[in-house]
Amino acid sequence: MKQTVAIGFVGTQLDAGRGPNRWSKWRPTVALCGHEDLLVTRLELLHDRRGTALAATVAADLAGVSPETQVNRHLIDFADPWDFEEVYGGLHDFARGYDFRPERDDYLVHITTGTHVEQICLFLLTESRHVPARLIQTSPPRRPDHGPGAYIVVDLDLSRYDRLAARFAREQREGLSFLKSGIDTRSPTFNRMIEQIERVVIATRAPILLTGPTGAGKSQIARRIYQLKRTRNQVAGDFVEVNCATLRGEGAMSALFGHVKGSFTGAMRDRPGLLRQAHGGMLFLDEIGELGLDEQAMLLRAIEDKTFLPVGADREVSSDFQLIAGTNRALRARVREGAFREDLLARIDLWHFQLPGLRERPEDLEPNLDFELDRATQTLGTRITMSREARARFLKFAVSPEARWPGNFRDYNAAVLRMATLAPGGRIDIATVEEELARLRAAWGEDAAPDLVALVLGAERAAALDRFDRVQLEDVLRVCRSCESLSEAGRLLFAASRARKASTNDAHRLRQYLAKHGLDFEATRRG
Amino acid sequence: MREGIVSIDGAEGEGGGQILRTSVGLALVTGTAVRVDRIRARRPKPGLMRQHLTAVRAAAEVSGATLEGAEPGSTSLTLRPGAVRGGEYRFSVGTAGSATLVLQTVLPALLTAPRPSRLVFEGGTHNPWAPTFDHLDRAFLPLLRRMGARVEARLERHGFHPAGGGRIVVEIEPIERLAPLCLLERGDVRSHAATAILSALPYDIAKRELAVLRERFPWDPECFRPLMVKDAAGPGNVVQITVACEHVTEVFASFGERGLPAERVAAQAADECAAWLAAGVPVGAHLADQLLLPLALAGGGSFRTVAPTGHTRTQAALVPRFIDVRVDLRRDDDGQWTVIVE
């Protein structure tokens, strides 16, 4: 069995007393070692210079009351035992110098005695595990002179309390659900990432980098992170959001870092800038890869030192904010191109989360559909429902290779909202879905060229093409697919030559061109 | 040494520290292993307390015993004694425990150990809920000596609750075996002494206590004396009445405590003494439970006493578990009791 070691201050008031009367008064440190069911094998008795004689008296009294207790006295001299910095420093030194053997000894920190500041510092050092102990609080007997009174032992390791653990688990679940905007997502990769984000944002104020394709939900998650921290009282300031792509040229510096009146033409008055607006809060810089190099340098400074120089100012200002950066670009490549500072990247990608695009989260299409239907119900003020076959049709399309979703969930959610808005009587039927699918195809068709090549040639061979050739093939394919025959397509494609009568064998030229890509006319209609 | 292990239900009878200490003492003197379960099971704070632990550890020390479950709060204890060794021992007893209770635990075994012993006890010598040193020295030890024991005790310093710091020295010359004792008459009263012991407390307390005692007992004024203790570690107040008879001496004590008027303290000891005087028997309630064990070791004996307390009944039930004797508690026609050990 481990032996119990108590650590505590001699109480200059509570433990005081020299004459015989001290025995009729409750003295916490003496009582601590006098409990019948608690054997303190060692007492580390802390005292300052003024408490030296008192500590000696207490130690002598304990020799009679509790001969089993070895009392070690430690002089920690405080000029002012109410000075937090001094007391914490002194106790921190004591804790660092003390040979804790938690495998052999069970430590109890006695917090009934000492100044309140001393008690607070002991608590903090115990809570931060600088002192690997539990707390013990003692109290006098109900009737004076009737024994050592009572004590309670408090373990600050909250995971040891079942009901609290359940509470934390619930809070964490709420946090996760919150980050997911209440959408019951099923994608394991996505859910795992959200769990990590939750843990990270609760634990740190370090910058966070969110990457992922456009429409994957970066700015939404950034905003939810802010709101989560806000509900947990971890952030007091505002959420400030800006897309760096909109911060090009002259105005970028002043928009971010502010300027002083008259610093340039048009600077009619002081402008605080976004960084200062985010003081005590959170700054979300979306598309951070678009930030100019000068702005990057200043931003790095602002993150590291929490100070920066507004445009035209001769004194630095400070702002303390948590940075969340978003980008859909490969920042490493931007660094290689010299367009992004390597030191800034190193600073912001300590916590880097890659948000998967819609294609990587097929499991989440249905939960998102339901969520968007609910949201539409609220926005539109009518209950929006969807027939079973309409739902099946839409979801089947959504995961098909045909559905490109270039804007990921942004596009997907917009499609749902359109269907909800156009649904007759609030019920989305198969016709509504088909209309939407036609709309989507048309929208994607406008810029569908690159994929048309991939559709016909397969992604691998398409990727091997030079851009030069690919643009050509893409147009050829589009024409072929709109024509009934090879000849018709040839006529359209070689219309100019034909007009000059430079060539008459259009079909042959087209066949040869297609053969070069391993295709015939039929093959152009694949996919 | 006996084979096997005696299993005791610690919650039976008195159900507290006494059953534990007696079991351990009997284990030592008989060389039997003992296991006590459900230690203090019916008490508000069940399990071994530090004062019991002190006695158990002392017992283990003088007998080279192995212990299991010897820690605060433990509800089950096993002690396997080795050979009891006489010698020099020093036991520091915190004030929660009493030196006399620790002595009671180890004394029977050391009386018949192969070598002499010198025991030093430090701690409380005059504590409530335990025989005072004076009870031990004037009432109990003389009877043991009559049974052949060679044992002397000396109080070197008083120790009161809560400061403790007292000191008792006990010297034992071992003998083969105790002789039976028959104590049916107290004989003529030879002397009285009523003492108000006082340490670091106003003298007025002793005056008030002695005034009560003088009123209660028509004894020679010389019998009523204050005893001002100068060298104790802390304050203390004990009222002690000693009545020495031809065949026995009895000591009655009561303890001052904060909030309890001196007159009430004195009245408690006086009431006990008066009841014993009226009963006409030699052995008082507390002495009775202490005598059972030595009588059993002697193989027999008898004494007349007042109605047995829970402690005495517990002893009577416990002793035959270890020693092959019969203990009879018999109520006599005069309303008093005779205890016979065969």
C-alpha cells in the first residue's frame, strides 16, 4: 500500500498558539495528522521566515499526537505571501525541486491553511500536475474539542468522476454535432476530422489551416469553430472573415492592417483594419494563397508578435486573435513558385485539416439532403417533402460520374434549395428532380469540355494530353456528339477550308484525326 | 504452536477495537494464526483505525508476525505470529490510542516469553475509553503478580488527550505459567484516595471536583488531594478514586472535557465508585473484562463482580476460541455475579 504524504503551509492564524490553550483549539495541520482513518506518514510543512517558530511548535506537537508522522519543515520565504507571482514562483520551485515518487507515495495537498494566494497557487500547481497530488480540505469538529474534525479529499482528475465524464462526453458530442452544423454525417473520414478539429480548437489558440476544394465547407466550419469557442467562453471578440482574393492591389494592406488618416490619397480618416477588428476573436482569411507577399510578411509578424504597423503609422499596434486560414490551392506549390512565404506556411499549417470534397463523402449526400430540406422548410415557410422515387433519383444522380459538382456542397445544397423552391405544393416529385438534373447538366455542359475528353478517352489518357491538343479534341468531340454522322461533323469542322474549296474530303480528315486519338465516330458518343 | 487459523467475526459482541485487540493478544499467547473479518462493520467509520493498527503492529513486532490487511480502513486482518520474543521495545502511540491498550495486547504473551522484557510506551497514559495508568498499576497488575507474574510498571510522565507525550515503562520477568486466582471477597477496606489530576488548567477545577467528592464520601480529609502535573505536554483533567481493600484494589476514573462542568466530571467517578462499594463484590466492571484472559491462561479461577458489561461478555465468548477453557457467567442470588473459568 502506498504511504500518504501531505504537503501544506503552516497556518499562521489557524495553527497558531504557544500556550496550553492551543490544545483546546482546532489546528488544521495538527488535526490533519490526527485522523483515526488517515495515516499521514510524512508531512512536508511549508512556512516562511515568520512562521519558523510556529512550524517548530506544530512539528513538536505532532510528535506526540501522531508519532507515525515524519514532519519535514521547508522554509519558503515570501516577502509578501499575498503576491501571486512571488508565491507561485516559490511553490513552483519547491515542486520542481521535490522528489515526487507517485509510484510509492500518495500525495495530498492541504489547502486549508496558508494565505488565500498560497492556497490558490497550491491549487493551480496541483491542477496543472506540477504537484501530482489530490487536494485535502480539513474542517473543525462540530463541537469544539471533539476530535480532529472532518476532511475531504478532492481529486482534480475529472475523468475519475463518472457523472462528470458522462457530462463531458455529452458536451463533446454536442461540440461535434455543432461543428457539423447538426448534420448527421456518416463519412468516417469526415467525422474523424471533425473530432480532431473539436479537440484542437478546444485545446489551442494556434492558427488552423483548412484546405479543400471550393464549396467543401471551409468558411462554414471556420464560423462554427468560432461559435463553438464562443459557447465555451474561450473567445470574447468577433468573428472577422475576408476572402483574400478580394484584397488585391493597393487596398489590401490597409484593409487588413488599417491605415492612419492622410497616409495616402483617399485616406480620409483612420481605419482600424480587419486584424484589429478581430482582436480577442477570430480572423478567417479565406483563399490565403491569394494574399500578396507584402501582406504575407506583415501577417506573419502579426501572428508571431501580435503587433504590426498600419499603413502610414509610425507606431505599431497590437491585436491578439486566432487565425483560421482557408485555401483551395496547394500552398506548397505556391511556395515553390515563390508566391507564398515558406515561413508563413510553416506557422499556419501546424493544425492542418483537409476537408474532403463531395465526391469523397458519398455517405453524406443523404444527411445533407435532409438537412437542406429542413432548412428550406424554415426559409420558405412551408413544409418541404420529397417523394421516395424523387429522392432515389436525385441521390443516384448525385453519386453518378456524370454529376461533377464542381462547387461541391455549395452546388449540391443550391440544387436542393432550387428543387424545394420550385416544388409544386412543397412536394418534390420526380418531375422536379428531372428538371433540376437538366438544369445541372446544362450548367455543367457550358464548361464541361475538359470532362468530355475524359469521358471519351478515360481520365488517364485525357490527363496525358497537352492542353493544346486537349482544347482541340474537346471541341471536335462536342461537334461530333451533336451531329448525326461523320460527314456532317466533318462539314462543320472544316467549314472554312470547304468555303475556300481547299479541301473536299472533310470526313476523311476527321476520321484520320480521330484515329490519331484511337477513336472512331461511334466512340465519340461514348459516356 | 497450533495448526490452522482462528476466524473471528469482528462485528460480533462489542464489535469494535476490543474484539480485535483481544483476538490478536490471544493469537500471540497461543501461537495461533488469526483472521478477523468485518472489523468494526457496524461502526460509522468501519474498518481498522490507526489506534487499532498501533496495537496490531506492536503485537506483530513482539512476535515476529506477518500481517495482511494492516492498513487504515481495512475490514479484514490476518496475523500469523512467530515466536514471542522478550526484549527491549519502544512503542509510540498517537494520542488517538492509549498506551495501556497497547500494553494489554502484548502483555499476556510477554509474561511467559523466554526472555525478560522492557517496554517503553509513549503517548496517552490517562485517556477516556481506556484504563488509566493508575488503574493498571494499582488494580490490574497486583492481581497479575498474585498469579505469579513478575511485572512492574512506572509512570514517567503523564500523557493526556489530545497532546499525548506521556511515558510508561514496564518491566517483565518471565515465568512458566500463571497460577489460578480466586477472588470472591474484597476483605476490609484499608485506604481511600480521591485525586483530581490537573495539567495546565485553572486550579479552581480541582477544588470544585474535590468538593463534590468530599460531600459524597465521608473519608478522612487527607484522602482528597489535587495532583498538579507540571511536565505533561498539554492540558488534562482526570478525577480518580482509589479504594484499597485487603484482597483487591479498585480504581475509578472520569475525564474532564470542554463544556462539561467540573462537578459533573467528579460525580461520574463518584457514582461508579459508590456503586461498586454498594455491590460488595471485589471486582468492578472494567477489571472484570481484563481478568478473564489471565485466568484462562492460568487454566482456571473465579471472581465475583458486578453485572457483566458487553466487553466482559465479548471476552468470555472470545477466550474459549483460543484456549481450551470454559467461561461461566453466573448470576448469584444477591444480584451480583460470579465468573468461573475452568
